[in-house]
Amino acid sequence: MIYSLKGTKFYRDYQLLKHISYPELRFLIVFSRFSVVGSIGLVIDFGLTYLCKEYLRWQKYVANAVGFSVAVCSNYILNRFWTFDSHNQEIEREFFLFVLISLIGLGINSLALFMQQRIGISFYYAKMIAIGVTVLWNFFCNYCITFR
């Protein structure tokens, strides 16, 4: 038996929120969704980074790039369909912009990890800070450029 959400309070509320004309509220909803997607990406990123660095004994920059890259791909799919509800037919261009913004984010992320060695703080603490900065970069660039 397939269960449908149509006719439920959740579905009606979702339909109302989807068409809100208040820009500030709409912006907060989009940012909230982006944050949920980002949290999923965080689990993927940290999980794969930890697996590659600690169990596979890969170099930390390689492990970081693998975790980050897989998270970027999953985040694109979730952000395209759920966060930004994109119907852009130019999927290749949209994906290219998303990946480009994410690669710049990876540079920011890696710079923070490089600085971790100089400052002497924990690798994972530095990664948390790097992810926070990268989230802000990714959201505003994707909001204003990729999914406008």
C-alpha cells in the first residue's frame, strides 16, 4: 500500500509555505532547508573523512577531499530538488556552478586545515570551523548565483 501525504495537515502547510510572498520568511525557509541538507552533508563528509583517515590511513588532505566531494554531490541533488525547488533545464550548467562554488569552498576548507598545523589546534576542531565558514560561502553563492 502506498501512503500519500496529500490531504494531510503537513501537505497543506507545505503548500502554504511554498508560496509565501514574504521574502524574509521565504529566505529563512530556504536557509533552514539548506542547513538540513548541510547537516546530512556534514555526516557524509565527517564520516568518510574519518573512515579514510583513521581506518584506511589515507593522508588527511586526500581523506578530506574525498569526504567533501561525496558530500557535494549528495548536497547538489538534495538542494536542487528540495531546498531550491529548481526547475532549471540547464542541469549541467547548474551542477557546474554548484561544484565550482563547492571547490572554492574546499579551498577555504583546506586552508583552514593547513592553518591548523600552524596554530596547533585539533584537526577535527579545525574541520568544524572550516565547515562553518564553508557553509556560509556555499549558501550565499548558491542562493545568489546557482539557483537564482
